[in-house]
Amino acid sequence: MVPAGYEASLDRAGLALGAGGVVGGLFAAGLVTIGSGFDPFPMLIGFLVGAVITAMAAVAIGGPVWLACHALGRRGPVSAVSVGALAGFALFLGGQTYGFGIFAMPQEDTPTLLYRWMSAIATSLVLALVSALIGLTMWRVAYRRAG
């Protein structure tokens, strides 16, 4: 639950979306730098694309879950971190496992499929940490003490 005296407003929610996009953009720019070296133009493109995709994912995936948490009175930082981590984990795990195995995937033997899932879970856990940081950043920007 949110400690007594915290409030959010629509304008701060918009700023929070922008702040979450910045965190995602910085992460994307960091990955571009690791992959291609220190080159300002690709880093800028990575930042812009990462920021836009992060903001879109926050609205499309995290938004409905956060609205449910908000309606239930679960508006604190732990809830924000949990929503970010769980949404990020599910998004990246589903993306790496052909929609959790729902969509057609290449024919593989059982050990290969097991390692694919283990790798997907490990990668998704790392990205869930980034998503949790984005959720916490957005919560911190959106909520303020009353008065």
C-alpha cells in the first residue's frame, strides 16, 4: 500500500512515462555501445529507438497491470518493481520461446529445447531487472507526498 500522503497526477504520469523511456533508451544505447563500440550516431539511434519502444511497452503491457494495482490500492514502490519485473520477464520469455510454445517453432530434440528454455529464462531474468528499474523510476516520478 502507498504510505499515507502520497498522490499522483496525470501530468506526473506523463513525465513518468518519459522517464521510463529514458531509462530504456539508456539501456539500449549501452547495448549498442557494447555491440559496436563507442560511436555517437548509432548510440543516439539506439537511445531513441529504445526510448520509444520502452514507452510503448510500458503503456501496452505495464499500463493495464498497473491500473489494476492502482485500483486495488497497491501503489507503492514494491508494487511498481513487481509489475515492471513480472511484465518484463513475461514479455521477454514469451518472445524467446515462440509465445511460450504456442506458435510453431523449429523441430528440435528434447535436450535442445530444454537448453533453449533455460537460456530464455536466464536472459529474461536479467531483462526483468532492467524492467524493475524502469518501474521504480516511473513510480518515483509519478508519485509525490501530498502537501
